[in-house]
Amino acid sequence: MKTTRIVKQLLAAFFLCAFASAQTPTGESKRYAQDGLSFDYPAGWALTDKSNQQAQHLVLTRAGGSALVMVVAHREPIMNSGQLTAGRTNITKPYAEKLARDLGAKGETDWQDVLCLTMGEKFATGYKLSGQFNGQPATGEVYAIMLGRRFIHVVYVRPDLEDAQAAAAWKSVLDSLRVEEPANAPPPAEEIKDLAMGGVLPGKAFKKPQPEYPEIARAGRASGVVSVKIVVDENGDVVSAQAVSGHPLLRESGERAARNAKFSPTKLCGKPVKVSGVITYNFVLQ
């Protein structure tokens, strides 16, 4: 996922299109459907397609108004939890922070304080920011979700005076948004099945046993930090542990210790969820 280019495109599209009037004829509700992505939107809104090889990028603006609804569906299929974490860290959070600055919103965007947005039987996580634009109260919302094995952003920005008129378009998009899994996509890693978009490991381990120092590693003078990627289930138990860095003679010991760790259950939108993260162990020769 080429995150640097994508976040620049997200920001550029918002500041070029947000709070700009659009002209479109009135009529029946419209529908966008292309490349596995589809959603409905009301008449009176214009759709601008800024899609490229990396992502489908659709921007909706209202005739005579300044509100904006945006859907960005990254084309690359999600294969593992690392891609989810990287997407939120390198795309979602920088975009939310930039939007917060431009709205003059106070406080920081922290993933520990994410909000939940219900989308059918699933939910997205993100931020709702309040501030001002052109001296008028304004609100921006940015959410991320995995649908059809694709990393999706939905964005809603409007002057507060237009919320009543724009809310129908936002609801229409959320209620009708469908994403098909990319054709011929390789099977995903087991770890991402049912993994929530908000599932960042909060670090609340109340049991973290230290790894044993293997004798073969001591004999070989092996030392240093071992990083272990883990998935924690809804009960706080580690269900997957895989060393991603560190000396080969120390990795298995780190994985074994990580599997015996225990975390406080994490809840999002009132529901227990799986989370992912990394545990590090420092092996020091005595």
C-alpha cells in the first residue's frame, strides 16, 4: 500500500473539493457501481471520480452547498494485520490530524479515543472533529473499515448549518456501500479474519512472562531484541504469535513467551474484538 502517495491524494482532494458548490440536475436517486465498489447517493449531488491505480476515489458535493462526502477504496487486497495497522497509521491518522488543524479543532487524534460508526452489520472506527471554516462552525468525520478485503475510508465534512441537508447523502452512502472482494485475490492470513479495524493492541497486559534464554543461544553469544507480532482474541488470550525480527536462535523463545501472555479484553462499539500488536523482548547476555 503506497501510503505516502495516497494520503497526499486524500488531502489534495479534500481541499480542492470541500466547501465548493456543485451543479447537477435534480432527479431520482443515483448509484455508483464500478470495479466492485457500489453505493447510492441522492439527486442534487454531483459525483467526481478521482480514482487511480492505487484507489477508487469518489467525491460527492451538493449543488449550492459546501458539504462533502467522500469514499476511498484502496485496490490492494488486505493480506495481514500489518497492512491494516499501516493503513490507519500512515493514511487515516495523518488525514484526520490535517483536517483537525484546518478546522482549528482542539486536542489530538489518539487511536485510544476512536469513535465507532455502524455500517450494516459491521462498524468503522475513526474521528469526529469540530471546528470552524470561513468563520462558521463546521464538523468533519473520518472513518476506516475493511470491507471485501479492501481498506476503505468514508469522510463527511460540512458546515454545521448544512448538516440537515447533507445528512441524507451521508446516510445513503453508509447504508448502501458494498465492496466485493478483488477477483483472484490470494487467500488472507488467518489472523485478519474478523479482525476489527479498531483493533490496535492497547498494551494492557496483566500477564507477560519473560522468555527463557536458550542454551544454544547463550553458547552462540546471541542477544538483542526480538519483536513478536501477536493477535489477541476477544477474551484477551494470545491466539497467534510470530517473531518478525531478532536473532534466529532467540525467536522461538520469544514466540513461546508471547503465547502465554494475557491481556485485558478490548471492546469497540460495546463489542469485544480481536486486536493485533507487537511484543518485544530484550535478550541480554550476563
